Amino acid sequence: MTTSRLPLRAALAATAVVGLLGLAGCGSDAAPTAGSPSPVPSSAPSSAPSSEPSATPTPAPSEVPVSATPSAEPTPKLDWGGPLAPGAFGKIKAEGNVRTLVDQGWMTRDTKREAVCEGKHWRWADQLGDGIDVIHDQQGNIGSFGMSKPVLETARGITIGDTLMVLKDTYGTGTQKTNDYGQTTWVVQDGDRWIGFLLTGDSRDSKIEFIEVSVGRQPGLLRDGC
């Protein structure tokens, strides 16, 4: 019986030695002393560069200079051929048929007006701007030309904005009247040709706000609607 227990004791002793050696190996790291930094947890992000390529920032779009939009070529100033006068805007007489002026490029169809007014209508060409109009019948026969902006002036320098005092001093032979709306007018006649001035009042400081030229009849100096 004695001989059978010896191997068992030797085996137990060997096992104990191996266990002690294992415990000694696990405790070989020195414990942190007071004041020393704590070890970084293994879960903390590493300061080493990541193996994955970093996202490349999208470059800002290059500033491409915006080219100036080419403006439409300025329409040449049409030559009126003379000053504002009784019966005419320069060389263009307020008589005949409007289609002749359309053919010459002075006038064009007024489609905007035709959208709200019956019949055919014409207006001065775009290159002449606004502030001037034409009165005609349905056959296109011209009755008069009107001007509400200083597009032209008379041979004596009178235009929109001048006063009744200046007008009287310049055209002493004219006649002060009233139109059908009771507004003050000053009319100058030269044979069968007329030029009329509509004023803001009847005082000497009243200003010209509309001018009308006509042939064969006195200008009415009225404008309203269609």
C-alpha cells in the first residue's frame, strides 16, 4: 500500500508547483504606484494613423468668372429730320396712312392694345421709346401725333415741362383755349397745320404736359382709353 501512494503524492506535488509558477507569472507586472499615470485602457482609440484612408475633402468649386451677358446692340437714333412743328414730328407729317410709316420702319402693329381694344392699332417703333403716339381711324388714316415726354422740341426750343409764361413769350400769336375736359390749352396754327400744348393749369407757371400736332384740323389734346 505504501508503494502505491508515492506516485500519487509526487503527482500532487508536481501539480502544486505548476500552479504556483502560473500564479507567479500572472502577477509579474508591477502594481502602479501612487501618482503614476493609470494605464490606458485597451479600448481607448489609438493615436496611430488608421489603416483606412481618410476622407479627402471635396475641393471648393473653382470660381469661374461670369462673362458679362452681351447686351443688345443699341438701336441707332432715328433722325427725325427736323424739330417739332405744326403738323409734323420733324420730317414726319401727321397725314396720310399709317401703313406708309410702317413700311418705312417708323411704326409697327400695337398687339398689346389690340388685345384689349377692338380693331387694328399701330404704335411708334420700339427704338423711339414711349411718350409718343399716333391717332388714326380704322382704315389707318392719320389724325394726329401726340407727345407726353420731351422726345422733341420746337424750333424755338419749347418742349414738355416748359411753362405757359415761356410758351406765351415764345409764341405770342398763339391762342389760349380749353379742350372738351375744360383743361387749358395753347394752340398755334400755320395754314392748315397745327400744334397744340396741353397745360397743367391756366397760371403763368403752369407747365406743358402734352403736345399734339395735326394737319387739316385743330388738335383735340385729349387721350383716353381705346
